[in-house]
Amino acid sequence: MISTGKAFIHENFMLQNKTAETLYHTYAKTLPIIDYHCHVPPQEIAENRQFNNISEIWLHGDHYKWRAMRAVGVEETFITGDGDDKEKFLKWAETVPYTMGNPLYHWTHLELKRYFGIDELLSSDTAEAIWRATKEQLAEPERSVQGIIKESNVEVICTTDDPTDHLGAHQQIRKDGACQAAVYPAFRPDKALFASAPSFVSYLETLGAAAEVDISSLRSLLEALEKRATFFAEEGCVLSDHGLRTLPFVDATEKEAEAAFQKGLNQETLTPQEEEKYQTYVLLFLARLYNKLGWTMQFHLGALRNNNSRMAEQVGPDSGFDSMADDRFAESLNRFLNELERTNELPKTILYTLNPIYNEVIATAIGNFQGGGIPGKIQFGSGWWFNDTKDGMEKQMTDLANNGLLSLFVGMLTDSRSFLSYTRHEYFRRILCNRIGEWVERGEWPADEKWLGKVVEDISYYNAKRYFAFPN
């Protein structure tokens, strides 16, 4: 029988050299977490939700796990269907041994270890006992949402919110004052950008009602977006976010953008160029607004969405049917940033790519627009979605180090809907320390513990704290 004589998740998990062990345990391990981009529901923080079982906190909404379960042949009723929670958990437990090599295997066992003290590997053999143990622990008061946040040493959480959101949950969290972490909204106006979408007109009605603006023209749309952004800023928001397949840049006059907007408003068919003109005009307006507000602008680029049309229609978007796109965007990205830079209106910006073949496109583009007295003003965002694997994170950090300044990197985020995902920050920190340790052990970086420790601390925590300048 193969045996290592220790638990799978042990103190030096993923740390493969002595330098890595020193850097992680001395400098990274105990730092607070700044989770500046995630999709957890703020209402669940406000209500301090208590989960009834591990499926509720683990499987509801987790399209990473859903994809793996489909791949091993689990029926949809036990994934997004009406199977009960225990049945779904048992199916996930059967799936887990097959996920070795996928970060899901590491994440699963990190979460079982950190939150429930469970060393057993999850499988069909251990599922029943783990179901009972986690169910009992989740009933304890300290396993509420706010209890998990406290235990995870989370200092800041930035949720992802539509401009139409009234932000009542955020207001309640602040009013109660019980949550250890500061919880801020982040402004994501994607639905206002797709004038050809069937839902565009109904969305404008909702946005107009929230902003108390009759949206009948491009200018009134921009007025509504500015009013909502101002409201978000008053509620502590310091980040925006955009999830786009590619970043458009087509020269567009206000008249051309207005014409495209009116076609969308009248539910007429837009050409791709008309929609790109409209998007470019609105995005440039928003970027200048973010700069005026002192916000950081984020672009998540490269997702090709809802590729399985039958299943997407059956279970809805964000259900595990997205993949990497391969659109070229180097020229449009640089032109977009340059248009803002030439008038000194480029805000702090973080750029993420879902397709790692464009890592170096972004890593070199950001170097064109640094400055303004802001260290690392333009950032290459962490390995995201299909890239928050060990290899993906190492590649992102290596490509950034090769073409920019890794030491100024603002580090990891969960990008998750689960409150157990804060262990991804631990996972990232271990991989960061191991990568630096490898460079040191090979003689490529000096063995200067004091400086290396500072680099690790900065990437793990301090760079983000300084960069975002969250309200006190």
C-alpha cells in the first residue's frame, strides 16, 4: 500500500523547498485576506446565513464542480436539478477521486481540512461520514457566514453588483457592524453595454427607475450610469468590473453611438461595428468617470459563453457551459488605454485574460501606461477561472515577472460564489512562495530573506491594501 505517513493537506503542502517553507510560514501564512473580486451574495452576509448542509455552501451555484460531475456522467438532476442535497453531495463525492490534477481536488480537501478539521479524502467510501460531520459543524453558531469570514481572517470583501442594485444588504452589514470584514460593492454595468441583447430595453427601464432618469437617449443613459456610480461611491465602492469577450475599440462619434443606441432601444438589428461603436463610446465615458471617482477599473476578457445552447436554455447562464475565447485584442486594448492616457484620464486598471496565450500581450501592454506616481498603476490580474490552477498561476506570475514587475502585483482573489473559497488565497500564497523558492534554489534570485519576505507580504496583502485605498 502506498503511504506518505501524513495527511494529504499538511503544513508544507505545495511547498517543495526550504525557501518556500520559510517564506510561507514566516511571511504569508497569517496575513489578512483582501478579496477584492468575488460573487458571494451580500444578502447572505447581512443575514449571517447558517447553512443546513455542505451542499448548500459547496454545490449550489458552483459551475466548476458541475462541469466535473457532468464529465463523469452524473445526471443533471443531481447537479442543477431537483435531486435532494444529500444525493447531490454523494454524487460529488463519487466524482472527487476523478478530479486529481484539477484544482478542484486541492480546493476540496483544503476546505475540508481548514473549516471542518477533516483529513480523510472525499470519496464514495468516506462520503456518509463526511456528510454527517460537516452537517453537525455547520449547525454551530461559529459556522455562520460571518463566522466563516472571521475564521478565514478576511479583512475586505468586494462583491459584484449591478448598477440597478439598491445596495440594501451592504447598508445593513454596515449598520449591524457585526461582520469582521468590511464589505463593499463593485460596479458592474455590463448589461448596459449590449444594445443588441433581447433584454436591453427592459434593462434600461430598470436602470432608469433606479436612477430616476427617463432613458430615451444616449445622454440620458450616461446620466443614469453616472448617478448610479455616484451612489455606489457613497456606499464605499472603489472598483468597477466588466466581463467582456474582448475589449472593443472603434472610433465613434456621439452621433454614431446615439444612432446605435436608438436601434437597440427600438429593438432593431445592429451590425457588429455599430455595437462596437456604441460600446467603445460608453466604455470610454465610464473609464473617465471611474478616474474622476478614483476607482480601479477591471476588465475580465476572453470568455466564450453559453456554448451548449440546449443545456444553457435548460439550466440558464453561468452553469458551466463557458470556455476560453481566442479573439485577438492587442491593438484594441492598447488603443483603448491610449485614448484615456492621452488626456490623462486613465484610471487604475486591472486586466485579466481567460486565455493564457494572451498573458504576454497583457503583461507587455500594461508597461506602456504605467506612471502617474502610482506603483503598479496598470495591473495584470491573477490567473482567473480556467487559470487559477497551479500551472496557470505560476504562468501568470512568471509572465508578469518576465515582462513587468511581479513585486508590485496586487495578488489573489476568489472570484467565487462560495464562502468556503477563502482557502484559494492560501493556495495562491503557497504557490507564490514555492515559485519564488524555486528561483532562489536555482540561484536565479538572491537568498535575501528580508527582501523576499517583503515581496511575499506585499503580493499577499500590502500591495492590494495600498492600491485600492478602501474607505476607513
